[in-house]
Amino acid sequence: MRPLKIAWVQISHQKLRLLAAVLGVAFAVILVLVQLGFSKALYDSSVRWHSALGYDLALISPKATYIVNPPGFPRNRLYQTLGVPGVEAVTPVYISIGKWRNPDNPLQTRNIYVMGFDPTDEGFSLIGQEDHIRALRHPDRVLFDRLSRGEFGPVARMWDAGEKVVTEVNGRDVSVVGLFELGTSFGIDGSIVTSDLNFRRIFPERSASRIELGLIKVEPGADQALVQERIKASIPGDVRVLTRQEFIQHEVDYWAQSTPIGYVFGLGVAMGLAVGVIVVYQILFSDVQDHLREYATLKAMGYSNFFLSRIVLSEAFLLAVIGFIPGLAISLLVYGQASEATNLPMEMTPERGGQVLLLTICMCAGSGLLALRKLRSADPAEVF
């Protein structure tokens, strides 16, 4: 007799119990996959700007926690790096939050992420089209993120239809002269970029000598780590010099460690697994209890505890696989709906699906091991 075949006969004998077990496993799978999806979307979306900008090293304030609204530092710190061997070019970046007026509904305003830079500088690979960058040299011109949330108005649709898009940012009239595609995050619902001069027109109280981010391009072939150390040694410690990966990790660490969001997602995964363990344990324990005579008979016939344990663990494996399938299907629907509603990068990857399947099998196996305690105590003499 094969343990897997016996296990299937056991769990399929009572259809309602099988359904309850599958639903319990599926619920755990959905909860884990959705929590992992939102967690990955949080980290991926939070570093969209870090990944889109063109640079090798970044200069930020030591007080900066995340990129949404970082504190500033003196612009001359960035220009000082031009004297360091290996530095090819620099781009000062101005960042702030402005008040955007919906061009389709002037009564509606919303905070928008604003980034300003000199259009003649390097560093903005996300823009893509040179004519857009040249257009920013004119007064009161901005580029709008096509993937911003719908509350900012139908800007992309109006632009694609050839309509002129004019609105206000901080009470100043601006014209949209192009679109770029970046997307939202947990801290940014919509974005615009403009020139440094237009940035100061939108934020007249801002000083030109203070920036929020400095982008540094290293000469081709130069050792980035060596250039980074040279910069650290040549300028005061009122700025931090980070590589691209360090800059990305700095943002991820903030969301994972300094906000409750990372903890909440982790707790959600743990709760999903706990629910799955309890449900599967109850099902397997009840199954062992109901078939205790049959297990005792197999023991009396000479079958070992190891063989009987394989039957219960085979049941756990079957429940894991069967429950994972509807859980994955429903999670895909949730991913699609969440991505459409939030513009967050909710994407199911084969790696994540495989990891959760393995986690589900381990979860059910753990429940099976707990249920085995009752099976090992089965004594043929006591049962009969």
C-alpha cells in the first residue's frame, strides 16, 4: 500500500471536511500572498525615483529619512565634488510638495510631488524625450506623471487627445508640456518635474542655494567606491555620499524599520500561517481520531509508526497543494484589482508563488507533525 494513495482515500472520504480544510489552506495562502504582494509593492514603489534617475553616487542630508520630502543641504557641497578626481558631472535636484489643482475640477486640490532640476544637466533618464526637457526651459512648464492617481484629473487623457492642459500648482498657473511614466508609491500619489527656475517660481520662498538631492556621475572606468571615499574625505560631514544601491537600501530600510507598515505586513503573513496551521491541525487531528481503529489495525499487522506517519504527512501535503491552487487564483484577482485601484506595482512572480507553495507545504507538514502525537499513542490492545 502506498501512503499517498491511502492519504487521498482518507481525506476525500468526507467531502465537507475536505472542503473545510481546502478553504482554510486557501485563506491562509491568500492572506500570505496578498501581504507579501503589498509589502513588495511598498518597497518597489518607494524606490521608483531612486531607480529612474541617472547617477552613480547620491548626496543627501544626514537627516534625510525618505525621498518624499527630505531636508535640504547647501548646494555648494555638490559642486565641491567636481574637484574630486573621477567625478564627471553633477545634477542638483530640488524636491518639495505642492498643491495641485485638478484641471477638470478646479474646486479639487491635492498634494503633488514636485522635483526641479536644470534641464541642461544630466541625470534624468526617466524623462526620455529631449523635446520635453527643452520645453521645461520656458516659464511655468511642467511634465506630469501619466501613472499618477486619478484624483489629479484626466491629465493623460487630455494630453493624448491634443488638448491644452493648464492648471495651478501652489496658486501659480502652469502648463503641462509632456508626460512621463513612473507611478505612485505609499508616500507619493502623483508627480511632476520641472526646471530649477520654474521650481523656484512655484516655491518662491525657497532658496536657490539649498537642494534636497545631489546626483553625481562618475567618469567611465573610474572606481565608484574609491570616488565615494574621496568625496567623503574632501567635503564636510553635513552630507552623506551613497552609491545607487545604498541610496535604494536607505529608502527600503526607512519603510521596513521606521514605519509600522513593514511590521503590519509581517504580522499579516504570520497570522495567515497561524490560521492555516490551526485549521489543518484540526482537520488532521479529527481524521486521525476518526480512523484510530484502522491505524491500530495497521500497527497490529506490523506496520511501523514511520509508515503511519507518512500517511498523515501525505494528507498534509495533499491539502497544501489542493488548497494552494484556489488561493493562488483568488490572489491573482486581488493583485489585479489592487494594482488598478492604487497604481502600485502588484505583480505575482513565479518566485513568490513557489516560495508560498513551499511555505504552505511546510505549514501543513507542521500541522501534520502535531497531529501525529495522537497517532503514536494508538495501542491496538487498548483500541480493541
